[in-house]
Amino acid sequence: MVDLGERDAGCCLMTLSNLMVRSAFVVWLCKTNGAMPLGSLKKGYDGHNEFRVNDFRRNGGAPMLNGAIRTSTYGAWYLDGLPIRATSTPIPTDRLMLVSAVMQGWGGRVSALGGSDFDNTPDSYQYSGGMQMAEVLLYDVTLTEDERRDVEAYLTWKWFGRQLAGYADATGSCDLPEVAVNGTAEVETEGNAVVRIGRATGAGTLTVGGATPVIVTEVVNPNALDVVSPAVTSGVKVSREAAGDAPTVPAAGAAMRFDASIKSSITFFSTQYAQYWEDQVGGVKAESAYGPTSWVPMYKTNAVNGLPVIDFEYRGRRRAFKWSPRLTNIRTVFWMFKDKGAAEGGGWLLGDTTRVSDFIRGSWGTLYGNSSLFNTGLASTAVRNGTIFIDGERRHAASVPKWDYQVASIVTTGDTAADMLAGDRTTAISQNWSGMELGEVIIYTNALSDAECEATEDYLMNKWLGRRSPRAVCADTQAVVVAYGTVPLQVTNVDGNDGTITAIRGDGEVVIDAATVTILSDAEEFSGRVVLKNGSTVTLAAGSFAAVEWVVEAGSVLNLGGQTVTVAEIGGDGCVSNGTLVVTERVTPGVNGQPGTLAVKGGLVLADGAEIVAHYARPLCGSLNVTETLTVAGGGTVTLKEPVGLGQGFAAPLITYGAIEGLDRLLTAWTCIGDYPAKTFDFSLAVPPSGTDNVVLLKGFAAGTVVIVK
């Protein structure tokens, strides 16, 4: 990546092209609010008079845009592939991310990366730098939805090592990054397709699986979020299953191995303290780092699975081990350890007696148990970029370890050094010591293969935790897929066959992606939203979906199964068919803030208090097309959202219908509001003069008094 230094320091990449950008993709790390990846050079710089004021201004704010031109703010913006509001959604300042945008019309000019009205003089340094940039792709055309997602998929795989939601890998599995939980949620699945959830975030309890559990690759904070995987009842396995029982020894070739379960390896001081800990490879004795008789680590019997551990007590307790000679070519490490938790954890897993360790803990451990495994900015590159697992789940340097016994491992990308356990330097004894318990530590000077890592992990987990590594024995997954960010669940088909979901529960977001699915049970416990995209068809076998929001994108169908189905919210530009849809709260034709037509091939009931959110971009207006009876049950609201090109007025079809009940209520008891200055426009609902066109118009005219001077 290219590091542009700190913000306002004068580092800027000058493209000198003044490109009219209509589609943009930026893989970057924003160090501080206001850093501008899409920037501009000052008019007249180096004789170029075509440069203009930055069209993608952030003005020091946290959102992606602040004070930018309309064509950029009205564009469709995405963070890591998920739609955001560019003018209000905060941009992260602590991680690599993908920001993308597709704009209609003129788009915006870009003549620099990492600067605003920059001319290489100190007066123009404001908003320069403040970021690291990995890859920038700018197009002077407006990409289609498929083209945008293809570019995002390419960048996501290249820079983040994962498949974008909706893109299966070569083996046919669909790996999706994240499910967000707030409270208690369940995911029940059927079928036999492999689905792996990349990240589970939030707080509460997430129950995944059923007859065939979902594989959860990473729980970001396992201390706050408990993931429960029910036992497999059908005997379905993953594509890889370890043969036989767990190994009884680790992979061969270790440089050092400390094992508290081997009592003879401990030299005791006053019966309960471990003065020395002898490694089982070369006989090197690690000694109490503070001194052989001071702050000696404790020997704790029957700690986990009937085995003893070394207890270093709370962070800052100054209990640690050191050994000699120092290892300088460490490539693979396994720990069976317990972080002491929110108030006492945060100790360093490996340290160095003379300098800050390659394995420095996140935030130097000052967040105690909430500190990430390794510091994403200060740990050595070989550690930050290493392959990390905790209890058989793929993690990364920024992951927070559990506040329980666990098996962690890392294969670094290069040589690293250490000569301490649970400590940070003996030359400047600090609060970074202790904060953990250790049962076994195995160090290799070579990068173990995947098979060797899995076997060693399986050995440690079986021995210390009493369970197999999920990398060795795990359950297959199918039907319901957990996605990332605000898209917690994803459902795809397997081998071209239709799928079946037993139930949907929780409060996240479910994406039905290019799939044909039947939902068997009701969703009275589901309070999130379901998105149908890429030609999906969902058939409801039970109708209690009152708490759910649906988004049916173009080409997708929500089949009501011949029932009357109640939903809280629905939107999109696809089709609802085969039944009567009752909307209690909101209907929004179109997706991503763009106008579209939602077709209801059946009946539609607008409950009392319902709202129609219509996006308008002249001459298009979001609309409903009801082929059978439209029933207006009471008053409601039409909200004109982010209109573009109102001009002096317009009259656009809002609803077409086969028949209508409550037309008078619609025309008289529904109010019109919108995103436009007060008293500048008057909007109303009306029917054409003929009254026979089965259409309701949304009409808007500039407000005020007309003075005619002759």
C-alpha cells in the first residue's frame, strides 16, 4: 500500500488528468476523519486551468461526503459492498476497506488522490494525506449493477482474501463475511451445501445450524457473542474430515514446547509456584522473568479438562517467563491459553527481553481483555499478515481472543523473534506482563503446512478442551447463509436444486441470492429484512411475516403462496405475486435510493398509517403496479425522497391498479411530504381528468405567487 502520511502534512498523489469519474472503487485505510481519497488540484496549478473545486469534498467530517456536488451525493455508494448513505454513514478509521460508488449523469472530477484543491504549497495542505491506499479504480462511465459487483468481488478477493456475498468459490461453497447480532437469534438450515459464515459480530447468542449446522469461521468478540452449534442429527460432514481420533502428539519438528501437563517439566518454588518451566525439545529452562524468587508464576491444578496450567494472574502482575538463547526465526506458534478477561486480561502471548515484541498485543494491552490478539499497526508485518486460528476458526490480528481457555495459532509470513512468555521486556518492566493462563506453548522455526497446523490444533483442542478442532471434524451447512455487515443471512441453491428453509429468526438481514427457496414456517420472531436479488424466487408456506421488511429487486419474485401475507415494510423493483400483500408500515419502490416500479401481481392492502416512499429523478418516479385490487384502509403519507430535477413541477404515475377500494381516502386522507425546502413545492395525489385510467398521480408544482406584469 502507499502511505500518504498523516492528514494535513502535504502528501498528495497528483493525477493531473481531471477525469470525469462516474464509477469509483477505492481500497484504502482512512487514518482520520476528513481524509479525501478522491481529490482535486487547485485551478491553475502547473498551468492547468481545467481543475475545479473538489467534487468529492468531506470537509473534515466522518461521512464519505460533506458539501460535495449533487451528482456525487446522489450516487449509489457502498462500503465493503453494502449500500451506505454517503452524507451520513461514518467511514471507519481503523481498518482497510473498500468504498465504491456509481453515479448517474456527470459524476465528478478527480485530479488528485489524497488532497483537496492542492497546489503543493503549505496553504493547500489541509485534507492532504491521512490515509493508506491499496488500489484505486476510476471509470468515466456508469457501471451496471453486475459490473459494479464484479469489480467489488475482484477487489474483495484480492485485498481481503474472501469472496464477495453472492460469489461462490471454485468448490461451490459460498463464503460470506458477516452476521450482526443484537440479542438472541437463530439460524435453522436444511440441505447439504457448504456455507461458511466469515464473521459473527455483536452481542448476545447466535444459534446456528439444526440438522446441518452452519460453519462460523470467526466470532469477532466471543466474549460478548456466544455462538451455539447444535449437534448434527443427519450425520452430514464437511468436505474434509480427519480420519480416526485426534493426534496424541503435535506435529514433528518443534523448536520449543512448554507443557504444563508434564509436571516433571516444572521446578517448584514454595510448592505452588513455577520457578522454572522446561521445554520438551531441547531442555531449555524458562525462568521466572522478574527473578527466580520474585513474582514467580503460579502452578494451578485441575484448571481445564482436569489438567494444570501456569497462572500469571492479572495484567500488570509482573509474572512472566524468559528463556535463553533468544529465538530469532520463529515461524509457527501454538498457544493453549486463557485471557483473564475484560478487567484483568490483555497480556502478551510472546515477548522479547530487550525490545518491543514482534507479537505486541493490540493497544499494547491497555484495553485489557478487549485488546486484539496483536497490534494491527505495531506488531511486525510477519505477524500482522500471518495466518491465525483460534479454536479452529480463522481469525486475524485484530481479533479479540476469548476470555476462556482456547487454542490459538499463527503461521507468520517471515521470521520473528521472542524469548518471553506472558511478558514485555525485562529492561523496562511494564503493565504489559501477565493477564493470562498458559497450558501449552509450541514454537516452530518453520512454517507448518495446513495439514500439520490442523493436526496440531486438533491435538491441543482434544487434549485441553475435550473437543475436536472444527478444521478436522465439522458439520456441513446449507440453505441459510450468513452474510456480512447489515446482511446477516444468505441463502443460495445447491447443485441447481430448489432450497427449503425451516424458519428465519433474529433481527438481521437475509439475502436470497439467485435462488429458488420455500420458507416453511412462519417468522413471528424475525424483525429484520429479507432481500431477494439476482432472479430469486421465494415462496411463503406460512404467512405470519408482519415484523419483516422485504426488498424484492428487479427480476426477483416473492410468491405469497396464495395467502394474505402481512409485512411491515417492502421495497424494490421486482414482483410480489400469488396472493394479497398487506403493508402495515412502509412500501418503497426501487432500490438504493433510485426510482423503480414494484409490481404486485395480486392484491395490495395499505394499512392505516402506512407510508409510500417515492424516489424521484426526473422524469422517473418510484411507483406501484397492482394488477388486482388496491385497498386503502385508512390515512397515510407519501414521502418524496431525495428528489432530483423537480423543475417547476411534474405529474408522475404513483400507483396503477386493476381495481381500487378507498380511492377517496387515498386522495383526501393521505398527506404528501418530502425532501425539499418548506413552502417551495405543493404536492398532492390526483387521478387523471378522465378518471378511467386506473392510475393515481403524484403531482408537484412550485409554490408561491405568480405576478404577471404587462
